[in-house]
Amino acid sequence: MRRLGLRARVTAAFAIGALLLSASMALVSYELTRRTLLDERERTVLRAAYYDAAVVRAGLDTENPDAGEALRTLDTGTGRRAVLHLNGDWYGRAADNGLTAAIPARLRELVSAGEPAVQRIRVDDQPVLLVGVPLSESASFYEIASLRELEQTFQVLALALTAVAIMVAGSGAALGWYATRHGLRPLTAVADAAERIAAGDFTTRLAPDTDPDLTRLSTSFNRMVDELAQRIDRDRRFAADVSHELRSPLQTLAAAASVLSRRRDNQDERTATAARLVADEIDRFQQLVNDLLDLARSDQSVHRQPVDLAELARQVCRDRDLPETMVRLAEDTPATWRVDRRRVAQVLTNLLDNAERYGAGPVAVLLSRTGDTGVIEVDDDGPGVPVEDREAIFDRFVRGRAANYRGGGDGTGLGLALVAQHAAAHGGSASVSDRPEGGARFRITLPGSLS
């Protein structure tokens, strides 16, 4: 299961915290409001019930008491109903409709014993408040007040508090997202700086005064980048110096080998074979030195200029005695790109050389685009590159298993490393995948070359 990121966890914590807090406050507010409204409603109903009971008592305190007439003198409106239990009989202002049957027996016993009683019950599935008032030993007065409107008020209140809790939770999530966005901004700056450094921009630094709490991190990061840049610069100068110093003796050896090669007819077979091996190794050594020099200069800035890339690819093919018809320009892709001509020419040369040496020969050079990014693809007809080797082959002095199997050890191990370096210098990348028809497909992206 994938673990949530820091921003997602903090945002979720804010949302859950806000939800719990708002839900707790909503429950407390609901309960307090409900209790207050019920108490107020009960007090109102009790006052009305005692007043009506006094009116009924006065109506019964006559020479010829009429229970129905006494009840009809009450002003109960539509929200209250009154019944009278007198000498074992029930009297009401209207039809009973099961009203007297709904009065609990325990409450009737209390009222008959001379004690007032109050109870919330349900009549016809509607909430009501029942008040019993004793009038005399033989008479009891009951008044039932509807609580339906109050119950609807509670429902509306519950919905409103629930909506408020949800909105507060959403606000908490938004606040958490905002807080993490601004709180993690320094870390985002560190990540962006690290990405630019990984891409080769060693001038990137963090501002030490951006956040007082991260001054130590910024200072340590900048010191690390300084030391890394110095070490890379020393390594580059060392490679360049060594390669430059090796050129002079190599040129002398190449001249001597050339003399031996011209006098091959005057040599015996063993001497001629040895001279040929020496000349081949000197050529390979010179190629290695040239590649090392190119690598040492690969971190220099790219000099972009308009280049007819299709013609450049055809020229590279002609220089290697390959058919220029293998160069294909995709539809809607312009022939002119803004790239560093020298670097892209070397990219094409190295890829075609790699295809010839290890891939049974190149079969196509495809030029296409993705937005403003130019894409160069070189297909070969070889065995392909195993998945586990597809990243390693672009490292220095690393060759894939197919290269070790087919190449005979005549490569320098720097050709694809130079391809990756030149692609990175353009802000792009180098990768390899399987060709649909079999073989390998090397893909180079050059962002901004078609803008």
C-alpha cells in the first residue's frame, strides 16, 4: 500500500481535527439548544395547563356542573387538546380518537393520587407533551400539547450543525493544505535545487536568509554543492589534462605505426601482424582520449543555432557509408531545429556507430516532435538491450551484455555516455527501448529545440 505524502497527511490531520472539533461543538450545541427549547416548551405548556385546569375547576364548582361546557370554554387553539376524567368517565371537546388510551396508566395513577405529572409520549406517531393536573378526588384534568414543530426545529438544527461541521472540516483541510504548501515551500526549494544540480547546473544555491529556521540546512546544502562542484571541476581538469598530455606521445606512436604499416611488405608475417595490432590499439587509444576530452568539455553551455537536422542526419549517414534514405522526418516536424550542431552530430555518430558495432547495423533514423521537444530515434536490427541494462549502458565505461557478446571489446565504453551527456546539456534525456519489429530503439529528447 502506497504511503501518503507529508502534505496529504498534514492536510488529512487538519481535516480530521477540524471535523472532530466541529462535531463535538455541534453535538454540545445541539444538546444544549434541544434541552433549552424543551425546557422552555415544557414551562409554557405547564403554565397553560395549570391555567386551563383552573378554568375547568371553576366551571365544575357549580350547582349543576357540565364537564363538556367547562372544556369548551378553554382557548387551547390547534396545538393543545384537553380531556377530563370525572367520576370514572372521560370528557373531551371533540371525538376521543384514542387520545385517552394513549395516556400511560402510571401517569393516571399519580394524578388520581393527587400529584401533578408531566411526560413526553407519542400519539399517532407524533411527539406530544402530556400534563396531568388533579382537580379533586373524583376529577383529573389532562392536557396534551403537540411537539411536532419543536421536533422539526430539532431536525433543521441537526442538519444545519452537520453542514457547519462538514464546512469546518473542509475549511480545516484547506487550511492544512495552505499551511503545508507554505510550510513545505523551503523543502520544495531544496528539492528543486537538487533537481537542477542533478541536471548539471552547479551554480544553483539556496538563499540562507529565506527562513531563519532553515539557515543551517541552506548553509550546509550550499557548502555541499560547492564541494561537489569543486570535486567535479578537479576531476574534469584532471581528465582534460591527462588526455591533453597523452596526445603528444600518441601522435608520435601513431606516426611510428604509420611508418611500420607502410613497410609491411618488407616484414615477416609475425612482425606485420604485431605492427597491425599496435596500429589498431593506437587508433583505439586515440579515440578514447578524444572521448575523454569531449566528456571533460560536456558540461560547457550549449550553443543553440538553427540547424537543418534532417540534412545533418543524412550527412552523418553519408560519412559512414550508410544510405541516407534511412533518415525519416515525421509529419508536422520541421527540418530546422535549434540545437548545438557539434553535440547533435556526435550524438548521431555515436548512436550509428553503436548500432553498427553491437546492433547488427542501423535500420532507421527517425526525427519527430512532442510539442516543442525534438525527438531523435535510432533503430537497429540487433538483439536489443536487456531491461536490467537499459540505464547502466549510458554510464561511463559500461557496456551491456550484448556489447560484450558481439562487440569484441573494440569500443571505448564512452560513446553512449557522451550521448547522454549531450542530451542532458540540451535539457533532455537518453533512453533505450525495444523496437516493435525487433532490435533496439535509442531515443534522444531535445526540449526547446522546436520552439
